[in-house]
Amino acid sequence: MSKLTIFKHPLINHKLTIARDENTNMRDFRSLINEIGGLMAYEITRNLPEREVLVKTPICETIGTALAKDVVIVPILRAGIGMVDGIHKLIPQAKIGHIGMYRDEKTLEAIEYYAKFPKDMPESAVLLVDPMIATGGSVVMAIDALKKRGAKDIRLVGLVAAPEGINRIQELHPDVDIYLAALDEKLNEVGYIVPGLGDCGDRLFGTK
């Protein structure tokens, strides 16, 4: 079974509470989602492998460490884009792939319409980013797509999720660790997370 980490950091909780508020405007909402992504990335990358490197300081030579594995950030379009900048600021050398999914409003199942990834996926730590994990259908399909390209170290980064979606992901992909800002109560009758924060994509881009 994969590891499920739910962050209990005061700053993450504070920012998420403001993001949940229906009165938070688009500009502030976008900033909050990015900021939470950056705060989460610090912990998500804690166990990345390191290698020793020789560095010359102004005083002398010494041994330091550098990342031993490349990092690839893969947002699920379109809401996942909202967390990318916050993570990328912490790991500016990371490459960025994209995968596009939309949810069939009748079946609630995910349909892939776009995928573009770096070539070195098998050797990289892949951060799959999706702020809202409801039924888990989009995430399961995205993980399938990453594994088909050879990705082995996949870490799912989300803001809020419903237990139904997390259970589905853990059942089908028990090797993928999951990191959340909050695990919410449930899905409602139309597949939205309760209490959630509404449609993250619409709130990020002002499309509703």
C-alpha cells in the first residue's frame, strides 16, 4: 500500500482555508494555490537521493551534495498548472511535462486528450500534480500514461481529495505515494469533493 501523507502545517492550513472561501478572488486564489504547492514540495522532496560533489568555496575545497536524480513535474491539465510555479521555484532545474484529461459529465470517467513528457522519465522522480482528486479517474489514467513511458518513481501531489478517489488510486497503483494538503469528507451526488473548494480550474482561470 502506498504512503498517504496529509500535511498538518499551519501555513498550509491557513492558505487552504482562504482558498476554500468562495469570496476569494481569482488573483488571490491563484497565488494561494502556487504558495501551497511550494510549501508541499519542500517535504515531498525530502527523500530525494543525493550524490557527493566537490565544490571550491572562497576559502577552500569541500564536499557538498547535489540531487542524484532529475525531477519532472507533470500537471494534469488544466488545474494542475496552478501548482507548477510554486514547485518549480523550489526546483528550478526540474523539467515539466503535461497531460490533458477531461471528465465525462455522465460517466464521471476521465478521457485523455493530450500528453507530452521529457524523454528521461525512467530515471527521474516524477511529481504528478492535480489539486483536486475526486473519483481518482484522471489520476489513475495519468499514472498509467506515466508508467507506459517508463516512469518508476511517481509521487502524487494534490491539494484536497475525497476518500473514494484515494482508495481507488491506492488499490490500482499501490506503489505511488500520495501527498495532500487535506483529505476531505466525501463526494456529493454529482462527483464534487465536499467541502472542497469548487472547480479549481474555473477559479484559477476565471472561466466561470
